[in-house]
Amino acid sequence: MTIDEASKKWGCNKNTVLSYLYKEYIAGIIVDGTRIQLPDIPKPYIPRKRMGGSIDYYKAILRTIQKEQFIDENILCVFKKKFDAYLKELVREEYIKKVESDSDDITGYILTKKGTDEISKKGKIIITNEVNIQSPIGLLNIQNSLG
């Protein structure tokens, strides 16, 4: 899909699509000379940060699934391992359910009733096993400062 096609499909202007490219929100881009090909995906869901600068990653993922949009670790600015852990916890707590297609090994997630109910509530989602994965770089910096 081209930038023009993406802007029409997603209902936004070209500058928004270019901004998503610049911020690396879209993976799987193919550059052929001066032509850019985007993967045929739904519009990325960009969660807004709260006044304090924090974001409820769990609710952002639930809202994305509800809106049938696209989100990944690049959009949330977290490591893939942490993003996968958020998904795993949402499945374990039965907010979402993993579904697999019969063809092309396509997998996705759907909201459960519990997940749909949670979106309408105010406040953060409380998960019993909060995801706590530190970045490898941060751990190296701590170890280096101690030694």
C-alpha cells in the first residue's frame, strides 16, 4: 500500500502517515528506490499519555482490539518481550482471547466480555502479576555503575 492509499484507508492526511513512518510505528516497510510500500494493515492506534506522562498499556491494548486497529511494541515504545508479556497477562486474566486463522498462520485477539466491560471503567487495570521486565541496557548500566 502506498502513502496515498494508507491516508485514504485510514482517514488521515499524508503528513500523519509520514509521521507514523518517521516515528517507526509501522513495521514491514519496503523501500524500492524512491517508492515506499507499506504493509496492508489497519490504522495504527496511538494511545495518548496522561497528564503525569504515564500510560495504561493494558487499556491501550484493549482499546486497540476493540477498534480493530493496529498496535505493537514500537507504538507503545516498549521492548517486544514486554509487549508480549502484556498480551500474555491479558489472556491469562481473561480480558482477551487468542484466535488463530486456518490459513497463513494468522493470529489475533478478541475481547472477552470482561475486557469489554473493563474498557468502560475509569482507572487503570489491576493485574495480579504486573509485568516487570527491565530493559537490558538499563540492567547493564546498573551493573556497570556498581562495578
